Amino acid sequence: MEQLTETWQEAILKLAAQSEELGELHPDILEIAYEQEWFKLYVPVAYGGPGKKLPEILRLEEDLAYVDGSTAWTVTLCSGAGWFAGFLDEELAKEVFADRKVCFAGSGAVGGTAQRTDNGYRINGHWKYASGALHATIFTANCVLQDQNGNDVLDEQGQQVIKSFILKRDEVEIQSGWSYFGLVATGSHAFDVRHIEVPANRSFKINEPKVADEGFDYPFLQLAETTLAVNSLGMARRFLDLVNDSFFNRSGFKRYSPEQVVFFQEELMKCRHTLTTVREHFYEAFDNSWHQLIHRKSIDEKLLKEVSRLSRELAHQSRRVVDTLYPYAGLEAARKETEINRVWRDLHTASQHALLTF
């Protein structure tokens, strides 16, 4: 299994603070991502991608999050949007993924309309939180389908029909607005589309694969939950390592009694045990679900619910152990220039993703 090398770790760590100042990933980090094809992780070999599978991708994203939250979050969200490669029109996919620097960004929200035209669709809308927007080459957007008269198209149950679309960089307008205190370098800005006409082959529907490649029928909900959860896991692991050094190096350390030092060490040990245990349960459930999909072509509904539950528990426990240990780190943990503060901010920003709230 491919893992991060020390060289990558050192390069990303060295540039993470500069990425924050830029409000986007440093060009040298982007170059690493292009070289390693991180934005193309799911893209099938048939389209020139590495064709990685979800079990390997989850471990890689966890390792990335341990090194830098913004890098991991951007890779996770952009490569996750690139998962749609399996559902695109074949000719469109070959065209899009021929670009070495192809990077998908987008929003899972339904933010616009797609009105049918003689040759395709006319797109209008506004979408929030497109991670990697500043260096994305392709944007994905969910739209309410309308007929040529502008009336909503309804399905057999009387519900609005939603379609997903591929948009090119020059067809969208970036709206700078990522002013949050964490994941600063993800550049997760909003984007607008105004009266853009696209051909019919720019639409797609997930979980209807157009490539003969295993894994594209893994349920999208659990794919999203698991990939987000491992980001929190990686950041929490990093914080636990940093807080140990921060505690023993804080200026008031000499005032602590031996009993107080032991108390901290026991708290840290308990937090590590909690995180390790939930991590093991999470990967066991996910790996079982993947094994069922590959070998049985279906996944038990009960197991899928367990994958969802453990994804959420992993995200919540990651935040809880960090918050338990945060007071022991001293004021260095509150100083925005420090790595431990950046990790804390990144994790708490990631924890606000609506998919893992409950």
C-alpha cells in the first residue's frame, strides 16, 4: 500500500503555514498532489487515472490529515468529486482527465436550476463551500431540472427531479467568502453560474457506473461519511502527539506536582486508547462492507448503518479527545501561529460538516 514518504510529510509541514497566509494550498504542495495524482485518486486507469480503491484511499487521507488538515481536506473533497468519473459520459471523461492538473470542486447542495434547451441545458445557480475552488479546473453542481418553459420536472412521486452537472472553470464565477478560522488553505469559496448553456452529456447520475471498474457502486453516503471521518481522525492523532510536547514545554510546567504530571499522562493515555479503539472498529466495519461489495456484489443494510454510525462516532470522538486535552497545552495552543493551534482550528472547522453532525 502506498503511504506518505518522509519527504512529502516534511514538504507539506514546512509549507502549511504559508498555505494559510495564501488562503489556498501552496504551489509546491499542489505540485506534490499533481505528481502523486491525489486529485485523481478514484479516476479509472481507462481514463488515465491511478484507479485507487476506497480502502487504500481512506488510509492515505488519514495520513494526509495527520500532516496537514487543509491539504487532506482539499484532497478528500476534490478527489471525492473526481469519483464522479465513473458516471460520466466516456468521451467527456477522457477529455476532462487528459489534463494533468485536473481537479474537481463542487457542492453537494442543490443550488441551481437546469432548464432544458434544444441542445442540452441552461444552468443558473449559487453553490457554497467548494473546497479547492481556486485551483479547480472542473466544478460539479446539483440542479433542479426544468422543462423548456421553466417549470420544474417532477418524478412519479411528485418530487423535483435533481440532476448533477459538470461545469468548466471558465463557466463559473468564484465568490470569495471562506472567512472561517480553520481549514483556511482549502479556499472553500462559493461559486455562481449565470445562463451557461451546456450539452446534454455534461449531466450524470451517481451510482449508475459507466465504467467496468469495481467500487463505483459503493454507496455514496457511506463513501462521503468515511472519507470525512478519517480527516478528523488524522487531525486528532496529530494533536495528541503535539499536546504531549506542549504540556512538558509550557512555561508553567515547574509548578506542577508529580501527581499532576501523572494525571495528565493518564488522561493522554486514555484518549489515545479511545481513539485507537474506535479507529479499529471503524476500519473493521468498513473493510467488511467493502469485502461484501466486491465478493457478493451487495452490502447488508445493517452493516452499512454500522459504517455510518462508526464514521460519526469516529468524528465525534476525535473532537472530544482533542477538547479533553486542549487545556493542558498552555497558551501556545491558543496562538494562531503554532501548529497545534492550526490543528485545533482545522479539526473544529471540519467537525461542522453537516453530514456528521449527529
